[in-house]
Amino acid sequence: MARTWRNWSGSVVSRPRRWLKPPSEERLQEQLASATAEDWPVRVVGAGHSSSGVVEVPGTLISLEQLRGVLSVDAQRRQATVYAGTQLHELGRELYDHDLTLPNFGDVATQTIGGAIGTGTHGTGKRLPNLSQLMVKAWVVTTDGAMREIDAGEPDALRALQVSMGTLGIITRMTLQLQPYFDAERREYATRTDDALGHCAQLMEDNRSFDFYWYPRRDDVKLRLVNAAGGGTARLSYGRQVEHRAGHPFEVIPTHTGIPHHFEECEYALPIQNGLACFAQVRQRILKRWRHLVGWRVLVRTVAGDDAWLSPHHGRDSMTISLHQNSTLPWRDFFEDIEPVFQAFGGRPHWGKKHSMTAATLAPRYPQWNRFAKLRRAFDPTGVFMSPAMRVLLGDDA
């Protein structure tokens, strides 16, 4: 009997014919090897925080919630091999015992490391790339149930896997490149929007992590600065400090973990040189058309460029702009009205958040799009991992 799966916000609903939670990699291999065309397509779900349709599937939904934890640590290389179903806060705690940490975290620490890597989830920081860049080796279960190991010896496959949304196979474990543990410190300041914008460039340079929330109803800003303890900007002449918190990175950096209010989100990554100009237009459009409706904030962050083929930050440093709306309020018209502004400034959508782009409009924005498509077909020639939603997103060519 089919069961109903819903994402965190409740806006994505899936009724798969099969819902599997394998207790081991070997069992997952057996399940894929014995699957028939009636069980296809197959998709993998992490914590369900994505608000796009990347895991919506009529066939088989696989959860890796029983495959979690740190398997091994190489302290000298600062690497750890972990199961893909491990949530970020769990990973942070286990790595702390080895005096290691992820360089960055997303805004929500209950995401799984596999889901975060597969969708290009990121935190913020001009010199900090998205989480996919941590993965230096992956163990992938392919369509026939075989286990394949991919590392830097196959650079094309690794760059394709790093942001692949589960379309090349199911990543069950991975080796992550880490850094020494550090105590983190977060400071937040309330300030005027124009004052914040006038100091953005300096704040990006002076702080490990920098972002800001813009509140449309008040047209003001909350600045957030995260650094290793004792570092970065400690005082602002143009802002009032409203919070100061110090502790473990996995507790201090994520700010939405456990938030009681569900929301929908649309995010685009802009070339960093276009980011503030794009925000200026978004700000004006929201103030003119949507201020009466939008009760949530707009989040502006920075992300370092990378070479993952389908990363929204491929080949360029980025500024990301995220629209939020309470999940109980209308969001579709609001998001779709702002999307053309993002697109006009060269934006690429976050794979795990709501957007209206399709393969035809996405392909020109990714220099390695065709190489990814070719390699995806080589990994999955029959389209086992290509759900209807993924065919719209990546092309119906399997």
C-alpha cells in the first residue's frame, strides 16, 4: 500500500508505491538489484527540508535514515568517512570528538549530509563554497545494485556527483575534507537597510561569514557575522547589537534548526558582482507590489565559486538572495513575480527550493550541462533515477 510523504513545509506531497528504509548498504544493493520497471523511478530522500520536487516520485522512495554516523577518521589528513543519512548536527557532534569540524553549515542543521551535498546546500562566506565541495570520495549504488567508488582519480565523475540530486545513483557514504575544530562566535546587529548596503563589501572581507535579513514590512535589516572566537568585526557604529552567541559551530552557525514556523523558499545564486544591484531591484519590487502580503524576510548570503558541474556557484563567486513566505500564506505569485529579476541578473536557482525554471532555460546557464547529461546517461541509461519532476528539470532524454 502506498504511503504519503510530505516535505517539511507540507507543500510537496508524494505517494510512492514503495517506501524503503534499508538497514544496510548491502540491503539497499539487494533492493535495487531486484527492482523491476514497475518499481521505477527511484528517488532518495534526506530530511525532507527541500521545497522543490526533487524527491517527489510515484515509484520507489528510499530513505537513508538508518545509514548514519561517522565510520572512520583520518586525523592526519583531516578527513572522515560518514554515512549519507547523517544529519549535520549529528556530524558536528561526532567530529568534535576528533577535534574536527565542517568548514561551514547550512541554515538548518537537521539536513542530512547526503541531501545537503546533492542539492548544493550552502552556508555563507565569500571564501566558503557550498557543502558539496567537502566530498572527496563517494560510494554510489548504481541501478543494478552494484557499489561503485568515485574519487579524484575520476575527476569528471566526482564533479558530476557533487551536485547531482541522486540522478547518477544513491550515495550511501562519502569521505569529507574537514578542518580543525574552532569555537564559533555569532553577532547580530539591527540597522538601516541603506547603511547595511553601504558597508557590505567591507563586511564580506572582514568576516568569515556574513549575511543579512531584510524585513520588507519595516524596510530595515539584521546583519549576521560569524567568525572564529575573537575574530572579525566586533562593533558597528551604524548598528545596534541584538545578539551575541558563542559555542560549537554546529550550534552557532545554523539559525533555523527547530524553527516552529514552516515556510516556503525561493533562492537564486547571482554572480557576486551583480548581487547588490539585483537586490536593489528585488527590494523595490517587493516594496511596490508585495509589502502588504510578505510577512517574512529576504536573506542575502555569499558563497565561493566551485567546479561541480551542476552547482549554482559553478565557476563564479556568488551572492544568493532567498525569498521566504509563511507556508500558510500565498507564495506562488510572489515568487514567480520576482524570479524574472533574478534571471535577468544571471541567476541560477537553488535545486532544493522553489523555482519555475526547466531544462530548456537552465541548460544555457551551466557550461558543463551537456557533459553532465552524457555522464548521467552513462550511469543510468534506463532512467531509473529520473522521476517526472527530474525530467522537467534536467531533460527527458533517458
